[in-house]
Amino acid sequence: MSYELFIALRYLRAKRRQTAVSVITGIAVAGIALGVAALIVAQAMIAGFRGDVQEKILQGTAHLNLLREDNGGIEDYRLLIDKLRLIPGVSQASATIYAPVLLTISDRQEQVIIKGVDMSAPKEASEVFTTTIEGDPSLIRDQEAEPPEPIIETGDEEPEAPAPNGIILGKYLAAALGVKVGDRVTAISATSRLTPAGIQARPLYTRFRVVGLFSSGLHEYDSKWAYSSLQAAQRLTAGGDSAGVIQMKVTDLYEVDQLAEQVRQSAGKGFITTTWQELNRPLFAALKLQHRVIIIFFALLIAIAALNIITTLTMMVVEKNRDIAILRAQGATPANIRRIFIYQGCIIGTIGSLTGLLLGTGLCWMANSYRLISIPAEIYSVSYITLRMSPLDSLGIVLLAMAISLLATIYPSRIASALTPVEALRYE
């Protein structure tokens, strides 16, 4: 151990003639510790919220979508799916269609998006098999080998469908409608229909039996989405045997942009792609900006706490004038004196940083264990935030606090090194 570090440790442990120096030193350590802990918790909160939202989005939606540029139907979707499955990086592909309807039961009604599920595709291709929490998703299979024409309203009473297809509702949607598994609901589609009398915009009524409930974890989906078979959704849109979208799962989520280019080339002209990153870019951009603002804000708090180090060392220089003069008279150089006070500031910063690391880790564990950070799901899509600490991020925060503490020692150490023995002992 160098004698500069030895003296620095002795100065920090020694009893003070001025109690204020000890108090300010304690305040400096506490301020840095609280700043580091707050920054660790904030960092973990942002990372946790982003991770939770991303997981829910990927659980409830496709990674990559292929659709026609003119928003028309994809007639040869079966051949196209077989071609897309051969592309390296595409793990699953299936056809789907989105049908906006009004779902009613008794006197309750909700605007809903019904998503058609291709039951001939592997289960891994559709998220409904992983998000269903009640019932059996295989029961949404089309009940009729050759679907009849959609039921048209001809009077005040709605006709009964002979064999209603199954439908799976989001859990919040089911609660809003007051339905449970086994109940029957009516989907009203406003799609125009070609009749012998011409194109008519009369509503189409289709009966469904609720065969399950799903929960994706995202309030927007769980309150406004439902799943039916692809054939039932096709009848709701009156678009014939065509798909609206071919959805794909990919092996590498962060290489999806490069994969989208290969998919467009394979599909040919007239097709466009959308990725999970593109569809949610505003959300993730806002989270990234929020992350930067939080880092800057709490870094400034640590810097403000580090100002106490300047005060502590400056007062210590005044208190140790005689000691500094004796050290200089015994041969200590200005660089030796400067290192003594730099070591003191670094020790204060290190103690505060490590204390803050332990405090922040404990707060994150407590928040996760007891789910302390709950938020309204209807606004933020998730009901509570799981704090996710990253070892690299935590190490970076500790090093940042220590660097700020080191910078705070520059001014007091220069004052100490500039002190001459004659000036220090003049009034002794």
C-alpha cells in the first residue's frame, strides 16, 4: 500500500475537529448511493417495461407479415406459403384474414377484430394455441365441409345457424360482453354482398359458439380481438377463398428486416411486408427516448451529490494545513499531496457506488417479489412492470458514479498540492 493511500484512509477514519466535515462526508456517500440506486432501479424499470411489452407483442402477433400492395386478397396463398417456408430463417408461415365485426349478445355489443386461423397449418404458426387460457382452440375448426352462404337478415328476428362455428374471445372482451365458454354470440359484418339484385350493403349475421378465452397480456388485444377459423372469417368478409395476410415466425427477431427483403423477392411484384419492429416503431422510439432522458436526469443527480465531495475535501484541506506542510517539509511532492486527496474522493465515491448497487439490487428484488410497480393495463398494455437488471448496465452505472467522484476531486486536490510549507505554518 502506498503511503498516499494509507494517509487518505487515516484521514477518512480519523476523528474530526470540525464535525461538519464528517457530516458532509456522510451526506456525500449517502447522496451518491441514493443516486446510483435510483439510476439502477430506473434502468431496470425501463428495460423491464420494454421487455414485457415486446414479449407480449411478439406473443400476440406475427414477426413478419406479407400482404398485397393494393390491400387485395391473396388468392394463391397456399402455393405462396409453401414457397415462403423454404426461405432460411422463416420457421412458420400461415394464412390469416382480419374481419372487423360487431359482436353482440342480448343487449351488449362490442366492436371486434376477428382473426382467421388456418387450422391446416402447424399449431406453432398461430399464437392462439399458446395464449388460450380456457377452452380448446382446436374447436374453432370450421364445422361445415362446404360453407353455405352467409346468413342474411330478412326480418326482425335473427335466424339460427344450424352448426355455429367456434370462436375464442379475449378475456377482457368476454368480460365486457358478459359471456363464458359455451355461450353463443352473433357477429354482424357490414361487408357488401353480391346478390341477383346487384351489390347490396346489407349486414351479414353469423352465429358463433364461444369455445375458449385467450390472454395475450396486452389489453388492446384481449379487449378487442377474437379468433375463428379462416373459413369463417372469409365468409364474414365475403372475399371468397383468399387470405388477407400471410404471417410468419422467424428464427432471429433482430434480422427480420433482412429477411423481409428475401420474402418480397420470393413473393414477386405487388407484395409488401411489415415487420414487428415497423408496426411498433413509435412505441419503441418513445421508450428509447425516455431511457436517455432518465439516464441524463439521474446522472445529474449523482453529479449534484458528488459536489459534496468537493466541499468535504476543501474543508479537509483547510483542516489538514499543518499536516500538508509537514509532509511537504519531509519531501512529499505536490503530486503526492494531490494523490492523497484524490484517493479520499475516490474512496468516498466507491463506497457510495457499491452501497447504491446493493440498495438498487435489493429494491429491484423487492419490487419483483411483491409486484410493487403496478400500472393500469388499459393504458400501458401490461398490469405490472418486472424490473430487469443487466450486469453490464449496473457496472456502467457504478463506473459512471466513480468517474463523477473522481472529477469532483480535481479542484480540492489542486488546492492542496499548491500549498507551501511556509504559508501553512505561518500562523502555527
